[in-house]
Amino acid sequence: MHEMSICLSVVQALQEQAKVHSYTRVKAVWLEIGPLAGVEPESLLFCFDAVAQGTLAEGAKLEIVHTPLVAWCMTCSKNVNLGNRFDGCPECQGRELQITGGNELRIKSMEVD
Amino acid sequence: MCATCGCGKGEVRIEAGAAGPGRDHAHEHDHHHEHSHDHDHDHGPEDGESRIIQLEQDILSKNNAYAAANRARFNAAGILALNLVSSPGSGKTTLLVKTIELLKGELPVAVIEGDQQTSNDADRIRATGVPAIQINTGKGCHLDAHMVGHAADRLEPAPGSVVFIENVGNLVCPAAFDLGEAHRVVVLSVTEGEDKPLKYPDMVASSQLMLISKIDLLPHIDFDVAALVANARKINPGIKVLKVSARTGEGMETWANFIRGARGLALTGREDLAAQG
């Protein structure tokens, strides 16, 4: 639901960076999004074109890089991949898990002119 | 108005004065942000050399910076800020009104109300005699830390007070936005499903306390409190749970004790403020 505002934040960041890195046009943006970021990649893609219109990012390609959901299992003493936040450890089924990756909501890089 | 998320661009309104009864002359607050981009760029495929810039910037970093500023300001003033989140209709405002009645006179309380439209909730709070300020998010679905900072500027909560931030009724979007609160409290009423924590895990995962509200209705409905708690702890094993009824008062003293305890922590370093009510 707040994907529109996330897209606005992305475009705003691109506008701010334009002053730092001296570019006038963004051709592509790579976003890193984890399963726990709370945003729906499909609707980001849907919103981005509309939000980018009339800005230096108009027509830019939005690429989404999905990051995995990783947790440290205190019982097994190692990192394990989870399918869902409410899954137990796939190896010991324990719930003493500390999420270590999957919250990413980050502009990774961009291609600019 | 909000530069953080842009949500409800131009439609966010924060009431003008902080105020108690009699000071509520609201007027529009409008400020403009410059747009420095150029519309005359070329769209041809061959216009210049492209390059890749590694940015590695958190999209919510701006909100998080505002949240850190709010948190520092609350800490410095010994203020306990609680962010109340829930779906619409869980009874947050009624719960707040009853909570204020329990705490008023014992410690200073102020309220920041978030809703898409109307100042109904702030009006209800002001009727209890404590200062409240309404943020209308317009089309926006959540409060962000920038709005809360502005609201706090106008509300000017007394040092050592408890500030309740009643978020927009929405179990999805407010989860992503840190407001600078000390604790996030998720309210789930017994007329909702036991599986709500599983359906809306982000909110439960980011909260430290879950209030199960409207428990006076339990005799009339099929609702399994134990199942709700078990589901919440699948998502967040450390979440604290309290059962309350604003209507009958059941559990309200325990909730008030939670607030007193949390305020005690917020006063660390500002013990001089503890006595004031």
C-alpha cells in the first residue's frame, strides 16, 4: 500500500544524487529488496513508471534484486535460510532465531548519463 | 508536505496549535519544496555515455534519520513515546481515553493522533483535558517520523511526559516507519481473527507489546486467546502480551503499570522530572 511513497523516496534520492554525481538522466535503478522489507515488488514496478514521469528518472528501468531471508539459529549455531518469518529452523525446527538478512530496502546502484 | 515519503503529497495537515480545549483554531499549513529537476532532457537512446553509480542507500534512511532525531529529543526531555498501531476499529482511541483517565493527575500526558481525515480523535482526547494534536495524512496510509517531529514541535509535550502516538489504523504500512518511539504497541481486538499476526507479520515482528482489546466481548464470541498469543509468538517470541477491556476496566491497571514502568526507564538521567504530575 505504501509502495507509491517508497517510489517517491527512490525518485527523490535519485534527484538528490544527481547534484552529487552530476548526471541528468537515470537509465536504470537496481533496488535490493528483502522478503521482510514490507513492500510488494510487483506494485513497486507498477508505481515506479508513474512516479518517475516528468523527472530525470522518466523511462528508467527498475530492476529488483531479491535478497534471501537468513537467520542465525542459536541452537544449531549457524546461519539458515528461511522461507517465512514464522518458519522454525529448517534443521532443528527451533524458534530461537535471530534474523540476520531479509530486511533490505535499498537503492543498490544506478545507471546514469 | 512530507519530504520523507511524499505520501499524500500536499495533503498532509497538522493542526496549528497544540492544544487543549479552547486553543484549537486549526488552519492550513502549507509549505513548498523546490523541485530542481529539468524537464527538458533528451530521451534518445544515444545521448551520452552511461555510467554505473554504486549507491547502497537505504530507501528509508531519511525517515530513520528523522526518527533518530525524534528519539534523541524525547530522551533528552525524559519523555516516553509510545507508538500505538492496529487495524481500524480495534478500539485504540477508546483505550487511550480510558488510559488517560487512569494516568491524568499522576503524570503529564500528550497525544499525537494520526488519521487520513477529520480531527475527531484529537477532539475526543482533548475532551479528557490533555493536549492533543491531529495529523491528517490525506491519502497517506501511515505516519512518518518527519510528520511526528513537526507535530511534536507544535504539541510541545512537557518534559517527563508520556506521549502517545496513535498511528493511522492500518496493520501494514506503519510497520516500516520508525517514529522515534520507545516502544511500539500493537492493539488487536478479539473481534479480529486469531491468525491476524500470521496475516500481518511485519507489525507483530516490530512491536514489543501486544494489547488484546475488547476482552469483555469474549463470552459472546468464538475467539481463542491462546491461539492468538501462540501465533504472535511464532512471529515474535519475545513479544509481551496484555489483555484489556477499556469498557469494564479489566487489565487496565496492568497496562497503566506497564506505562509507569516504561516511563521510569525514560526518566533515566532525568530523575528530576519524576515527581511532576
